[in-house]
Amino acid sequence: MFPVAAAPRSRSVSKPATVPPLPTAPAVPEGRRTPRARPLWYAVVFPGLPDAELQRLALHARQFTSFVSLEMPDALLLEIRGSLKLFGPLTDLHARIDACWAQLAVRAQSATAPATLAALWFARAAHPADPADPADPAHRMVLDDPGQLSGRLASLSISCTRWDAARLHTLRAMGVVTLGDLLRLPRAGLARRLGPAAVLDLDMALGRRDGPRRAFVPRERFRERCDFESEIDSVAYLEKAALPLIGRCARFLRTRQAGVQALELKLRHRARPVTRVRLGLASITGERHRLFGVLAQKLTRLELPAPVRGIELVSGPLQALPADSFDAFTGLGRGGSRDTAAQLVERLRARLGEQAVYGVCPLPEHRPEAAWQKVREFQFSRTLSGAGMPVSEDRPRPVWLLHEPVPLPAPPATLEEGPERIESGWWDGRGVARDYYVAREAHGERLWIFQERHTARWYVHGVFA
Amino acid sequence: MPRDISSLADILADARVWKLKDASAAPPRPVWSTGRSALDARLPGGGWPTASLIEVLIDESGLGEVQLFLPALVACQRAAIGEAPWLVWIAPPHEPYAPALAQQGIELTRLLVVRPGCAVEALWAAEQALSSGICAAVLLWLQGTDDRWLRRLKLAAEAGGALGVLFRPERHRFESSPASLRLLMTWRGGEAHLELLKVQGGRPGPVDLGGS
């Protein structure tokens, strides 16, 4: 579901034109190499395909293999070594994938080769398969032997490399028409004239160098509608109606080993715009009871503007579940019904609003008002350090800080501690130059006050509660 | 057919009822020191009781009322295991100042500040937090409330095992309250006075905070 992506192939030419050394001998001694299946690539080119279509076709390609790579603008690469066991011999599998494109009525040219670029180049050179006869073998290059690569590539025209026009023009001027002509040229000269990227491409086409690809991950969402036979005007019924949708959403997430952090419930009315109920979760989850808990809390607070004809549940983007979320025994030791901090935050936010629940954290800053900030994301899973935050300040600091310093009409009667001079922030235009004191007010409140040094005015900034 | 049940004793006598533990054999609830020996000496068990509701009556913030609880908050955060060491502060009168709390040793990654829109929402949030079982302490600032809600908070605190602290103005002094401990903080004659109005299992009366 969430494959580890290989680094994308770099086409950078910014380095000086040095020839990458040809890997002649394996870097690791033969006996210690890990035996790994050689990848086998099926490439398909769709000439003249609109941009947005490629993703849709990639979804179709995923029925044959879990590794599909988008080759912009008009091609796909499928790793099919792993699929051979399931789909039978290579020629059968190739024909099956070709038949899929014929069924979709898209023009496709395909080829299979043991190297990424070779497969792509063969596919570009191939004639479009005849949709009427998808099994026509004359137009397909199906090759599994890396030893044959250079011989078979030799007959291809250099235009199937898709290098830029200037480079191809240089080559044609040199009398190079096919890849065979190109491969006969000395590497060093080639690198100087065409840049090292071209030499890299050739190495990749010949299978001497890996061409890592990034697997295509479909952007899936859960989206399901439910229309009612009669209109619903009570929130309690609405909750009942949404329950199966939540259940199906949870099942959808479970089969994909994924979770969501946001859901949206759309309520459709007869003659009014759709009411959107946004459900935020404090942590990524796919659990039915948590999704439903948040929904129920939101719905109880909802005032229906009009009777509801139908509902639609749409999930936010799917995200990988944190690794510790599969603990079957969570909660058993603590009396079963106890919930987690994430659920508490979720429940509070569902009713009071996203902004109403936050944390605070100190910042390394001398200006008191800038020495802290609100935190909206909580690290629920982090284990406690036990020591708390490093204490950077040993001067008295009040438990409460006022939003804004409040002017004092007269200088205070009793100053208990101070002054502590804080002078900072001149560089960002919000500079302060203050002398802070701890003062006792007539009614007994212990206050944190300061005198601004430029104006000599007094302000209250905090309360020692 | 269910039998006619006349009393609790009948139920307990039934062989189908399993008793997990004798209630009287339950270990005593932990008690957290207030950090002031004069006050500890007056409280049953020698500190703030957990799983109970404490009410502090005070008119103006600034007499050190939060300071009375900070040592206990630090201690119960350190002692808590697993998911329990959360502190929830509901509707505090000003912004809790992170550097000051860090200075005192509070684990700020386990502190939630809640800003409800009205008193009912604040009480609801307090009930949720107290009964969640993951909070070490819940502090709530309120202007007024009724007896019924306080009873719910007390039950929630007992169920969740958290220390519940409610700050209210002094005018509620003569109303009945289900809190197991009621304190009054005032400023008279140039010093802060602390009076225990109600102590379950202890003796009410003024406390001499002295310099401790």
C-alpha cells in the first residue's frame, strides 16, 4: 500500500562532463552478493494521451503488479517479474496486459525488457498494436535475456531516446541514425559531446546501471452516498443513518492498512446548499468506534437548517497508520472502557471547536510575550523524559501572563523583587526595554509589573497565582 | 426468571456473583503533598487527596492559589504511569505562562488548556477530562454553577481517579457543595489567609501558612 520509494532518476547535467566508470566487475565479491530477482519491465506508451488520463490507466495497470511507475508524459512502466508466477509465462502475461489497453480502446505500444529504459525505447519504437488483433505478435518486443539487449537495441532509431532536439541534431550531423551507430562511438567522446546524462541513459538501457523508479501510489479516498426514501429532520435518526457509512469507511481503511485524520459528512437538502460537517481527529485512525464517536459528538451539536434527503461521507487523504496502532490489548489492563489522550482531545475539540483545545510550550526568547507559544499538535505516543523541560530561567516568572500589558495608573506601593532588566528584540521592530519587578497590590495580588524605560510608564504583565 | 431482589446483601449472597476484591482491603488512594507542611498537617492523609473534588473559593487571582497545587501536579505527573499524566486546565483566567510552569517542573507536553465558550461547556469538558482516566489532575475556573453539576464532577473525579480542583468566587461560600475539601483564600491585614471550610475526615478552621 505504501511502498518505499526508490530515489528518482536524476537527469542533472550540472556536474562537469566526466564519464562515469563502467561497472565491469561487481563491487561485491561474487559469493557474498545477495540473490535478488532481476526486475523485468513491461513498458507501454500511449501516443497522444491527455495528461490526466495516465493516472487512470495506471490504476488499471495495478491489477497486474503492485509496482507501476508513471513515465511522464505518456508512458507507464510495470515491474512484472513478480507477476509471472500468477499470470503464467511471459508472453501470456504480456498479451494479457496488452489486451487490457485494447479493451479500454486506447492506442498503446508495448515492450518488455530487463532494463527500464530499454523497455521504454522498445515500446516507443514499436508500431501501435492493432486493437482488432491484440495478440498480433509481430509488433511486440518481449525480451528477458540481458545479453541480447545491445544487439536488439542497435536497430532502434535514436529518436526513441527522447533526447532534446539539439542533441539529436548533433548526432544526425555526425551520421548517427540508430542506437547501434551510437553504441559504436567511444564513451569519452560521447560524454563530451552529449553530456554525461546521455551516457547514463545508455548504461541504463543496456542494463549496466539501475534506473530506480518510484512506485505510483493512487490517491484514494473513501466516498460513499446514501439517499433516504423519506426526508430526515431529526439528528438522532441522522446518526443512525450514518452508522453503516462509518462502518464501511472503517472496513475500507482496514483493508488498506490506512487511517484518516479528517472526514466530512455532507448533508443534502431539497432546496438549500449542502451542509458540511467536518470531523477532525486528533491522531490518524481507522477505528470504527472512534470515527463514530466524533461524528456523534458533532451531530448532537448540529442544528439542521432543513430536512435531509441524503448524506455522503468523504474521507480525507489516506495516511499510513502509526506502527503501534495494532495493539490488540490496548486498554485491557486499565479497565476496558478507559480511553486515550487522543480520544479525549478529539471529543473536546468536536464539541468546543478546534481552537479551544491547545497546549503551551516555552521558547528560548528573552521577551516574556515571545517566550511561549500555543501548540495544536500533541505527541501522544512520545514517552516522557521524566525530567521536564530544561529550565533556562531562574528569575521569578508568573503562572499567568496577560494577553497585553495593562497600564498602571500609579507606580505600585510595594516592590518585593527587582529590577530585572529585559532589553531585546530591537532587530525585528518589536523591541522592548523594560525593568521588571514583583509587586504586591493593595488587595493582596502578587503581580509581575514593568516600567518601560523610554516612557517611564508602569504596566502589569503577569499574575503570580 | 430473575429472582426477586430485595437488598444488596441478597445479590452478594448469590453464587453467580463474583466479588473481585473486598472494598475495605483496597489500597489507600495516593495523597500529594501541598508543599507546605502547615497545610499538609491539617489534611487527612497529609496532602491533597486524589479521586476527589477540591473547591477553592477566591475572589481575585494572585494570592498564590495555583502555587498551592503546583508541587502536587508535578509529583502526580512524575508518579503516573502509561497514559495517565495529563493535566487539563479549563477556562483559566489568563494564559498559563509556559516558562513559569516549566520552571516549576511541569511536563508541558502533557498539559491541555481548554477554552470553552460558556459555563456549561466548561463543566462538560471537566467531566469528560475527570472521567477519562488519563488525567492526573483537572483544574477548572468558574464564576458560578449549580449543585447538580458539582455532584457530577465529584462522581467523575472518583471514577477517573483524578485530582479535581475547582476555583470559584467567595460568594459561593454559603452554598452547599459536594466537594470533599473546601478552602477559602482571602487577603486581610497585609497577608494571605487560608481557611479550611470543610474537610472530610479532618477538622475545619484557619491554617497558618506562616513562611513555610
